[in-house]
Amino acid sequence: MIQAVLFDLDGTLIDTHRLYFECYRRALHDVFGRRLTDAELIEMHKGRISELGLLERAFPPDQLQAGLERFYADYSALHESHFEGVYDGVVELLSGLRSAGRRIGIVTGKSRRAWELSCTHIELGEFDAYVFDDDVAEPKPDPEGILRALKALDLDSAETCYVGDGRGDMLAASAAGALPIAALWSREPTDRAAFAAFTAGHGGIAAATPAELLKVLTV
């Protein structure tokens, strides 16, 4: 039986895609002299999926701290207008897992500072473990974050699943020995079958909705 459910955050529990991209465009405008396209930002995200990694990659070292401050100022100011909410069914999923006695945690490429800013706008309740990008030496698909959460929970990986919306999430779960679960609800409909197949190829399963996932994890 699964005793603990670990979650990715952005793209799995909350929809911050529009918010992040606008903050990146504003923070990086002076570096590039223009607003970057979605395709350019996606390319910059490859290899390290966090705001810290992207900004460290983009800014000259002597401009990094000012760039970070600009990014977080915009992240706070634009949250109300650009944040697209908690995915439908997620609050009920988390509540149902807690009621069923499952322990829950977050393992995310998000920085702790960005999470604290988001927490002023959303209420997901308390988690039993938190691992942020700041806490690890290697980002996903390295399993370090998941292994840190398992240590904090004093659980074996065989008792744990990891729910995420990206291939790196599934690879990290598989490498940690946890059950990979694909969160299909945030993926484009045309990509869901391929993502589910990728996950199955790494020993995992897929869930179309949070409600479906809750049913799977509480039988």
C-alpha cells in the first residue's frame, strides 16, 4: 500500500505557467533587450527546471542578485492577475489523502521564496515534507529531492509515489524507487497519451484527473 504521496508543484497542483513566463520576460528584458518568446523560455528551461537555474543561466554574475529581486518583485505583484489557480479537484485530492491517512509532501523545482509568495494567495493546507530547489544540489531528473523527502518521512521508496507533470518527474521517481504517476490534467490533450506511455515505460501509471488519482491511491 502507498503510505505517502509526493507531489511536484507547478503544473501539477497549481497553474503558474502564465505567471512565470511573464516574470521571466520582465526580469530578462534588459539582458536581451527585448521580450523573449515562449519557445526561447522553454529552451532556456532545459536541464534545470527552476527559476533559480534559469536566472543563474541568463544573468551575468554581477547582475544576478538584482535580477532575482526583479523577478520576485514581479512574481508577487503579478500573482493576482497572472496566476491561473489551483487545478480543479486538487484541494479535494489533498483533503481525501489526508483523511485516508496518507502522508503527503512536495518535491519541487520551485524556490522556497517563490513558494512563500504563492502561499499568500492560495491555501493547500499543510504537507508532511517539503523539498525545494534551494535544498538540493541536483535538480530533477536526479532523485535527490525525492530521496530527501523519503528521509524526512522515514519511509521506504516502495511505500511512496511521486506525482508530476513532466518526464523529468517520472525519471526522478523511477530512479528513487518510488512509483511514478503522471498528472495528465495539466498536459495538452494531444500529448497525454504519449506522456502516459512514457510513464508506463518507467514502471508508472497515469491519472486523467485528481479525482481519478484519489480513487487509485485510497482503494
